[in-house]
Amino acid sequence: MPRRLPLTALLIVFAFVVPGVQASTVYQWKDAQGGMHFTDTPPPAGAVLIKGPKPKPGSTPPPAPVPAAVVAPEPAPAQAPTLSPEEAAYLAELEARVAKAKAKDCEELALAAEAGRRMLDGRSTEIISVEERAKLPAQIADIEARRLRECPRP
């Protein structure tokens, strides 16, 4: 008899717990964009109910839940970090190095465009094939477009 007591207690617990778990209603519905949803709340108005109890005539469905992105407050504008004098000097040095590298790139682009124009006009002593000469106008146009995009005008 003592072995039956735990089994009986377990059956009694399951008898009360299982119906509570099964009692929750599951709604399956499709939104206007075609997305499939599974919820424990009735679908919003305009959604197509696929599975779940049908709403009673004349009853109004609950309002649709508002996405968290809409409810969340806007973050405060980011404040510029305060730099130490050493960090500010390092940042200024980096900015100067970047400006110098960009100036060098622009200078090299100008030289490349001029070299291409010299080859195209026959003013260069470099020997190029007919195929290479045919590609030169497009290459020069690409170089000039990059110069316009990346280099400041004097």
C-alpha cells in the first residue's frame, strides 16, 4: 500500500494541472502582409483567423498590441565624448595624416588621368596595343569621376 500513495498523489496533481494547461486558447491568424501568427489573444481587426474560437457577433476584438519599437522612447542624443589633451592631439595628428593621404591620392589621380590623355593623343613614348588604346577613354572617365567625387576643388 505505501507504494501506491506516491502514484496516487502524482495522478491527483496531474488531474488538476493538465486541464489548466490545456484550457488556454491558441489563435492562429494571418496579418495583412501575409505573416502567420500564433497567440493566446484574439487577432486584431482585419486579420484572417485560421484557428481558434470565432468572435461572437457584435463583439469587438481587443486592440492590436503595439510593437515595442513604437512604444520605446527615443534615445537621448549622443553627446560628444570629452577628450584628454593627449587624445585630442592624437586625433588631430590622425586627421592630418588622413588629409595628407587624400591629397596624395588626388595628386596621383591627376597624374594618372594626364598620362592616359597623353597615351590617347599619341604624346607618350609608351607602346600600347590597339585593345589597350580602345579602353583608355573609359579608364580616363573613371579616373576623372573619382577625382570629382573624392578630391576638393582648388
